Amino acid sequence: MYGEDLKYATAGGLNAPQLWEVDLNNDQILDLYVFDRVGNVHLTFINEGIENAVSYDFAPEYARNFPDSIRNFSILRDFNFDGAYDLFCYSMRPGVPGMAVYEGYFNTENQLDFKLLYDVMFYPGITNDLPVNLAVLNIDIPDINDIDCDGDLDILTFDLGGGSVDWYRNYSVEREYGTDSLLFELEKKCWAGFYESGFIEEIDLAENPDECANGFQEGSAAERHAGSTLLSLDLNNDDARELLIGDVSFEHITMLENGGSCGNDWMNGQDLDFPNYDIPAEMPIFPAPFYLDLNNDGRKDFVAAPNNNVSAVDTENVWYYINSNNNDFPIFQLQQRDLFVGEMVDLGTSSNPTFADVTGDGLLDLVVGNFSKYIPGGTKEPRLYLFENVGSANAPAFKLLDDNWLNFIQYGSTTHNLSPTFGDIDGDGDQDLLVGEQWGSLFFAENTAGAGNPMNFETVQAAYQELDVRNTPRPTLFDFNQDGLMDIIIGEANGILNYFENYGEVGNPVFVNQLDTLNNSNALGQVNTRDAGFLKGFSAPRFITVDNQTLLITGSETGRIKIYDNIGTDPNAAFTQVTNAYQNIREGNNTSLAIADIDNDGFYEMIIGNMRGGLSAFDTEWQAAPVSTQQVVNTLDFKVFPNPTSQKFQINWQGNDDIAIKIHDQLGRLVFSKNQLNKSNSTIDISNLEKGIYFISLETAKGRGVQKLVVY
């Protein structure tokens, strides 16, 4: 990321991706759909159609059509062969281990869209003719392919014990429905005769096609395990499909060779390190195989990626093998270990962004904390990443300057999950640093550089003023009670907001570490970001000012962006929720936010971090000026000079009325206010302000107006 242009920089990262080919825009060219189990996120990419090239454009607008309720796995197959791919996913019925189906169609905009066909699939019961749900475990990925060579799609899935595979045969063709129906029956248990114990990598194989391996006996209490991924494909052009298996217990993919025939399958050989003729696919935890043509050469390629949603490889985790031969006898050769994810900002697991002018050039830089990157053995590597804004005031561009800013890796033996924020906590005019850590306390680093200079931190203090909120603190600095001192508001795992009032003075901030003392509160605004059905909330607060009104914007465990207004100075008064899911943004779990007007267009931009360790970027309609300079007519004409300035400026306005003045920075934070300003005292000292762009709002009995101020 150092100085490299990333094609998919703000796609949001990948942790447990599932890759499928699909026509998203009805142009008869197969595009790419990625479902990430971590956060249940849909990512869509349009194929540029360049022959012999992996070349896609990130197109998130198509992802909006995919159902928001999908969890665990999502598989695209065109079961009725109408050109619109259909979607098979985990059951929509709570508590029912099974499979749901959405039928695909092209909407009026020629975008692939879906309608629910079955919220859970059933098949006729064997003994009592009562319908039984087609069982699929939530941690598995089943296989959907034509197993018996009759033209319709069947399903292979491990049984609930996890040792043998059940074959659910589709009888649509046999019963003369063609391919437009899904009529499944449990055709065979212990399909192809093998048994996977999960305790050793080697799989038990049956001695002949009519037997089942010794590890499985109908109704036995033999030890079994759960957690496998399946992919069937014909590797030797005999119509009988081989099987690729990833197991939760092992790091390699196993290939089972099919010595039977189509519909009478028998696995009689195995490769425990597929592909053993090249560099075998290796994922420390739970690999999954995928098979699709990625480089537009007409030959299907092989991809391996992790299927675990915790403690899995989270950076070099999409292994791409090109098919160097043909589809009848594919030969796979490893090309790269970071397909797509290498072109994204991906910091491992979890990303918590914030804006601040670290380099002192008047442009807002980006600082991002992470949970960690995957390290074998459970070791943690928490980091702060510093992305310098190397663009301009109107065209920001970010370049990775330091991937271990302030050396927070040194704390990896005791903590992780860093969440940074900046603010002038000691009142000396420059921005100081607070960082939340996994176990509830804060790191503090005082900026000693002075206003407008590149930040300088001499020491990093752990357990700042012994403040502690138990789990996953995400702090922000905000003068909540409007006394001129920065207070600390901390989001946390439970979804509430903790408020610590600053009882000190300029130069000496003082906080009391007991939440039930004085004006402190563990229920600020009575906010709780926990959504129905979830145990946690993972609040991540940011305060901005829009049209002279303070708004609270916060991330959450479900990823929904929640907005509150009616924010006064009483910590016990309830805020009013404006929306529970701003713009229906779906960027995955545990979202956190950085909000600022980084392109000087008068509106806030929002960078969203997520559990996958990536970043996403959004424009908003929130007006960054305290009074809109674009949608509200300025009824008060005034002049500011000199502008730009570095020390002081003077205001000249029409009439002799006193005025009220407020100055906000690009983050919407109030940095100066005075209720009565007259013409004999209209010079404002801003020598304590950092370099950057600010907004001056004036108001009299006769009108109000806004102008931009540049401080250098």
C-alpha cells in the first residue's frame, strides 16, 4: 500500500470470502459476486471482459439487490437456465439448519434481482411421508451441481453429524418438469462411500461402490465432527465428479478421486494436499474451494479461501490458481495469494478510522486502528496505520505513510483492538490522541507540537486516568456540556455510551473514573445500538454539527449506521433516534466511522471501518457548514479579512446590531463561539487553531450567514 494505487481500495476488505461467477447486468458476460461470511457482506464486480486478464470494476450498486437477511453462505447457480442466476443460502427460518432459495430475475434496470422462492427447502420424509427440512449446517458450504448427469441441479451436503455426505437428488427432469423446478429427495446417505472423521486428515474410503466406509454406520454413535466445505468437479473428463473438501480441523484441501460413474459414485483415491503437483492450497483454519473462470480465457480456475469467521487468515487469504490446461483435464498453478484483497485497503481484522491533520499541512490525514492481523498461535499485532493526505483541499488522496505508527505493536502481548480519536483534550490548541483498547481502558498521547505543526508525541500513557468501560472502547472527544473543555464519550461492546465529564481546566484535564459519580453516565442519551436478536451493540460514536444542530452518528455490531439528534447538555436526557439504518448501508459487522468534509464541497464524507479490516467511502447529504452555504440563502452579508490568515481576522457586517459568532472545523466541532460581538470589538484571535479549513457563522436579529475561513 506504500505509494501503490489500489484498484479496490474502498471495497472493504475480505476475511472469509465465497466467490461465484454471475451475470449481474444482463450483458451475457459473467461478472463476479463475493459473499463474505464475516459480516455477511455482498460484494459485486463487473467483468471488463479483457481476455486472459483478471480485470473487474468494483460495482457496489449491484450488491443492493442481494437480500440483506442472508447469513453464513451464499451460492449462485442458474437452476432453471433462464440466464438469471438464482441464489441458494442458509435457511431463513431461525433455528432451522437448512437451505433457502431466491429466484433470480433481471429488473427494469437490467440488474440481477431476487425474489424469495423457499425460506427453507423440504423433501418428503422417508418413514412417515411428512416433509423434512433439507439439513445444512450453518458453518458448512454445500455443493450444488448436476451429480447424476440428468441436466438439473442436485445438492451434496454433509449430514448433521459431519462424517458422511447426503445426496439430495433433484427429480425435476425425471418427473417431466424440465429444469424449472426444485424437487429434492434424499437419494442416498453416505454418498460415494467415504467417511470423514475430522480427527485425522486421511478420509476413510469404501472398498467398493456398494459399501460405506467403516467410520459410518446408520444409527451408530461413532464420534463425528461438524464443519466442512464441498465442491464437486470433473477433473478427468469421465462425467463422474471428483470432490474437493475443506475441513474445520485441517489447513489443506483434500481431493477425492471418483472411481465410479455418474450417479453411481465411489471415491477410491485421495490427495490430502490438493493440488499436490503444484503448491498446495494452505489455510491455517478451514479452507474452502471455488471453481470459476476469472481471467476470461474460457477455462475455469481454482480459488481457495478461508471459511472461518474468527481467528482465520485475514490478509493473504484468496489463493488464485490459473487453469493452465483445459476444462476437461484442468491443471491448476498458483498465481497469487492475495487475489482482489491485495488491491484493497485491508488491515487484517477490524478497522477503526478517524481523521486528523497529523502532518500539519492543513489537510486531514487518516489514522486507522485494527484488532490485529492473523498470527499463528493466537499472538496479536495491534497497529495504528497512518495514511497521509497527499492530495489537495479539493481532491484528497491518501498514501500509507506508516503501518505501525507510534509502535503500538509493542502492546500486543497485553491488548489489541485499537480505536483512535483526536481532540484538544488539554486546551493548548493542538490535537491530542486517545486510543481505546480491547479490555476497556484508554491510551493517551499528548501532542506537544503546538497548533498547526506536525504532531509530536513524546510518550504514550496506558490506562489514561484509570478510565475503564469493560470491553471494546471506542472513544470520541466532544465538549458535551459546552464549558470549553473536551469531555470523553466512549462506545463499547454492550452498545451504550459512557460519558466522562472533564472536571479540570485548560492545561489540566481531570476525569473521574467512576461512571455513577457526579455528571458521569453509562447511559448517555439513553442510546443503545444493540439490534434485536443480537447480544452486543458495539457503539462507535462521532458527533458532528449540521445546520447549527448536533448529530450523533454511530456504528454498531450489525453494521447499521444510526443517527440521533435532540442532543443537549444533560447526559440523562434521551436523544432522539433519527434513523436506525442510514441509507441501508451494509458494510458488515462492527462498523466504526470517520466523518469530515475532506474535499471542501460543503458536505461531510464518511469513511467506514468494519470487522473485515477494510475501509469503505461514502458521500453524505450532511452539510458540513453549520449553516448551509448552498441550500440556505445568506441573509447577512459580511466580510472576513485577512482570509487566509494565521493569527487574527476582522469581521465587517452591515448594520450596527451585535452579532453571535461560531466557528466550526471540518469535523463539525465547535472551536470558537461568542454570543455578543460589536463593531468596536470585531477582531478574533485564532492563533491557537491548527492549519485547515473552518466555517464562520454569524447571526443577528436581521439575518444569518456563513463564510469559509482558511487558516495557514
